[in-house]
Amino acid sequence: MNYLRPGDALLIVDVQNDFLPGGTLAIPRSQDVIPALRRYLELFLDANFPIFATRDWHPPDHCSFYPRGGPWPTHCVAQTYGAQFPSELQLPSSTIVISKGTDPVQEAYSGFQGSPLHERLRASGVTRLLIGGLATDYCVLETVKDARLLGYEVYLLVDAIQAVNVVPEDGPRAEEAMVSAGAVPLRWEQLAA
Ligand SMILES: [Zn+2]
């Protein structure tokens, strides 16, 4: 792939304050995805192609939080600063925002789970997705796998993702799993060529 075409959309996964340095669930080097994603954002804006952004949008008593016996510290509670997109990302006002994880008793790593993402993509005529964001080994992984199951062509923006790496090598393993599912790794240099 070295050009965009109608039917392409950029899908930014969960780039939210709580996953960035200073957040309640800060992912190592997560801030590096922001300048990387900015380049893709500008490209899509210039081409007037759709931009989607998913966000964790949890109720305060979400099942994934420690106090409820879940695996994560409290994070991305709806309407709080931690759930907001960072201002540095400069998401355009035209961005279609998809909230997930809104059900207190359901985890939702995938942006497609319990959300209108698939319908909204179809309504925009999207057939091919360029996907980046946070985190490689959880929400990016599950979003990419669901996108492939739903029949989208998927390009994984390998220079615009970061992993949690609860276990070392979780990130590389997740990238391998996404490629096995049919996602094509893509770097900025290849796209701009
Ligand atoms: Zn969450």
C-alpha cells in the first residue's frame, strides 16, 4: 500500500489521558504514539477521508477495576479528565467518536464490542482500516481481530502503537497474532512513498 483510496478510514484506538504518562493506567512510552498518529491524521484530513476514534468510557464501578476484582486500576471513567483525548492529539471536530466499555459488567477491549462502530463504518462506506493507538496487546489487538472477522482490510500502523507488556514480549506476540489474522504491518515511510 502506498496510497489512500476512497473507502479508507483511520481508526485510532483509546488514546486517552489515563493511558498516557501521569494517567492512572499509564502505558510505557505511550506518548510516542501522538506525533506518529498526528502524521496519519493530517494525511486523512487532507484527503477528506473519515477518522474514527474509540475510547474506553467506563462507569465508576466497572468490572475491570481493582475494587471490583478486575485486573486494572480505575481508568477512563466517563466524563472525567482521564477519559478525554489528549489535547496534543488534536483530533479534528469531524472525528467520529465511539465509546465502549460502558456496561458495568462487561469488559470491552475491542472497539467493535457492544458499540456502533461496525454500523458507522459501513454507513461511511469504509472497507479498509488503518489502525493505531493503545495498547498493542489489548485493545488494538482485539479491535484488529474483530475488524478482520468482519471482513475489513486492515493495515496495522506499527509505528503508532505501544504495548502494556504485563508479560515481556506481549507486544511482539500481539503483533504476530494480528498479522496471522491478516493485518498488514504498515509504516509511515511505506505510505508516503
Ligand atoms: Zn478499560
